[in-house]
Amino acid sequence: MHRLAHYSGRFLTKSKPFFNWWVMELRQMAHPLLKHIEEEKTVSVLSIYADRMELRVHNAGDHEDATQAIPVPLEQLNDDQRLALCSQTAASTLLVCLPAQEVHLLTIQHTTATPATYESLTYRLLQEAPIDVKRLVFAWRRSGTAAPDKTNMRFLDVALCRRAFLENTIETVKDIGISPAAIGFGLSNPDQLDYVFPIRDYLDAATSLKTHINKALLAGMVAIPLFAMAGIGIYSHLAARTIQQELALRAAQHGDSDALLRKHAALTAIHAELTRASASPITTNVLNELGRSVPDNTWLSEIRFEGQHLSIVGQSADAAKAAKALSQSPTLSDIRLGSVSSPGAGGTATQFEISATVITKP
């Protein structure tokens, strides 16, 4: 029992993070329903620094924003901190703000004749500030600097970030279990990033994985209770079967006990009868006399006392001789030879019956 309690405690300790994660995922899936009865948190901003992080939750309505300092960098979060972060951002739109030392800002000119697109800005960056677009990613916004008068040019502010750092950040966020709506830099407003880097291609795999996880969770919500009910049913069936076997065994033992009691009662009666007969000196004398008087070719199969009347059944090669021998006994009188049967085929002995009266001496 002690070993079972020990292993049960270890199992609960090991499985606690999984169940916490599962509850958090179910809570996030049920968010469309929970938002009607819970306070809605519109935007959560996770600001990443070199040695720490800061999570700010911008609440809807009249509630003040909540800010929490996290004293470790993103890649050094432990399991409890990861679960807490997932729980705090589950019911809100998450924005991730990258550290300033990983983002480089510059301003470029772009014609107003064509819209600013990722491809057109890539071309402008290659022309004005040669960069390796395979190693860098960028985002842009309209600049606050005024363009020269009477030109068809405009200024755009561009933020550059190393592709490797962005990919590592996305992988770390995915490992934690949170799904950011955007990753960028700069917070002019408390609930909006100034620059948003393109992360759709990076999050497609995470979205697909999230879909599979949600399907698995929904299947688990149905399968786990069914398996639990099946396990309880199997256990109950086995327990009932064990009880039935035990009851059958006890019934068999009880029947054996009754049979033994009946045999014991019969043997006790026989023993009492033999004890009573052996205690009578007349019975002892008669038996001794029969042993001395019966011829060698005669044997007795039944001796029955009824008061002073004695009945003898036996077999002998000469029944008359056996009756005559018994008539010489001083303890017997009135010897009568009863029925005598013919010997069987190939046999010489005949079955006889002799009755006599026992002589009692005062």
C-alpha cells in the first residue's frame, strides 16, 4: 500500500504540468463562450529585452492596464512561468515587441505613383541601402518627415531585423505554447505595434499544429470519459466476478461442511452403539462364544441383538453342522435353523439364518 501511494504521488506530480496545459488549451478553445461571462482582455503586449521581459495587458472598459515584470529572458522560462504566461495571454490578442538592439531603423524615399509593397520596398532597399534580403526581414510605415515640395516622392520609415533572430523568437514562442497575432517593434500606442514583421509563413506550421492539437483535445474530451467509464465497468465486472467466485467457493465449503457434519453424526451414533454393545457383558460373552463355536468352514455376515433375541446370518458348507455347534453353547438356547439357500453355480457354501435366545444369568 505504501509503494502504491508513492508511485501515485509521483504520477500526479509528473502529470500536473500536462493537465494544467490541457485545461489552459480548453480554456482558450472555449474563449468565445467564456467572453460572455468573463472580463474581456483586448490586447496583451509582451516586450522582450536582453535579460528580462515585460507583459502588459490592456483591458477593455474602465479597468486599468496590468503590467507584470518577468525577470528572465524568453528562452530561460521554466515550466511554471510558461504556464503562467500562457494562462495570462490565452484570452487576448498577443503582440510581441522585439528588443531595440535587434532592430535597425532607417528612412527611405518611395514614389507615390505606386503603392508600397514588400516587393517594391525590397527593390528600393537593394538600391539605396544594399542589404541581404535572405538574412534580414523588414517592416515599414509612413514617416513623419515631410517630403520635398512638388515631388512625387514620400518618406517611409523602415525597421530591419535579422531573420535568424526572428525565426528563433517565433520557435521559442511556439515551444512555450502561445500564438502571437503579430511580432514587431515600437509602441506608440499601448495596444499597437509601430512596425509589424511578416510572420505568416512562419506561423502557418504552428497554426496547423494548433488545429491538430485542438482536434486532439476535443477527441480527448470525449475519449477520456469513455475510457474512464469503460475502465470502471471492466473493474466492476472483474470485482463482481471475483465476488461471485468467492461466494461459490464459500457455498461449496458450506456444503462440504454439512456433509461432514452428517457423516460425523452417523459415525457418532455408530460409535455410541458400539460403545453400548461392548459395555454389555452379555454381548461380549455371546460374541466370544460365537467365535469359539462356529466351525472353520462357516463365517458370519450379520449379528443382530433385539433384547434377548439373537439373529445370525452367514454362509457355511454345512449349515446344519453350524446350527448344531451353536446349540452346544451354554449362553444360547432355543436354536432354530431358518431359511437355507442353495449354493450358487460352482460354489459349495450356502447362506443360512439362525435365530436363538440369549441366556442371561442373574
